Amino acid sequence: MVRKSKEDAELTRERIINSAREVFLSKGVSRTTLEQIACHAGVTRGAVYWHFTNKSELFHAMRERVILPLIDRMDETFLENGSEDPLTAIENFLCGTIELLSENKETREIYEIMMIKCEYVDDFTQVLQQIILNCSRIIEKIRISYEKAQELGLLRKSASPDALAYDTHLFFSGLLHMWVKDAEGMQFRENPKELIQSHINLRRN
């Protein structure tokens, strides 16, 4: 019975997170209340508060569904890239992120919520700080890969791994934002991999 209760609680938690994603997507985060999420999930408001202290904590749980796999894949790509050269590893990581957005509806919707359906004010300022911290981690992984590429003679001689890491991060952040906004596929969803490949090739020796 105890195991069954835990399973039921976990299923309820997952249903609340899924409902939060759907309501955030349709109404925007700031206009969504926990009552609306509870109603959409078919649970009481008390059930929502049992699992989540407030809306920002629920938002964080939803966000972890895409951020944690992203970090795991980043570690796997950059630290265990096998025979790939470091520049190809960066390219594959960026292209893989785009592929995931294209193929996974849940991931695509969560990115849309994070990028264009949320105002990072009040309780959500801490969420923004966590996003910046994750960005710093990604930049550092990219910088290390550029350093390896430099050691192997793959980078242009005048290139700085530090500057290139920031440049790549800013390039890809902009591409992601425009890709997410381009829901009709008018421009940025047509050839993102070609843009990424061109970006990396500009760095090759």
C-alpha cells in the first residue's frame, strides 16, 4: 500500500507539471494561477501545494525536464566525444539541441515558455539567476573544447578560446530564440544546421 501511495503521488506530481506546461503555454506564466493549474490537472489546489510551495517551484520542476537532459548530453558530447575533433563535438552538440526541439513536443513547448512566455521578475528572479549559472557552465564546456581545438591546430591562429566560447553561446542563444519564435518555419527553422556548420567553419584553421 505504501508503494502504491508513492506511485500515485508521483503520478499526481507528473500530471500537475504537465498541466502547468499546458496552461503556461496558453496563458503565459504571469497570468497563470495555481488554481488554474489544479483545475486543468483535475486535482485540488491543496494537492498542488502538497507537491509545490509556489508557482516558481513548479516552474523550476517543469524546466528541469529539459535542462537536466541538456546538461547530461552536454557532458557526454564534450567529455566523451571519441574520435571527433573538438570543433565537430561543439557542432554536434548545437545541432543535437535543435534536433531535440524539432522532434520532442514537450521540450519545444518548455523552451517556448522559458523564452517568450515568462517574465523573470519577483519570485522568478532566482530562476533567472539559475539560467545564467547554467549558461556559464555551457560556456565553460565550449571554451575547453575550443582550447583543445587550439592545441590540435584546428583553430585560426588569431582566435581566442575564451572569446569564441562567448561568441558561440551568444550566437546559439539568438538562434534558439528565433527558432522558437519562428513557429511557421518562415526562416529560422529552414536551415539551422547549415547556420551552425557555417558558424563553426569560420573558426577552423
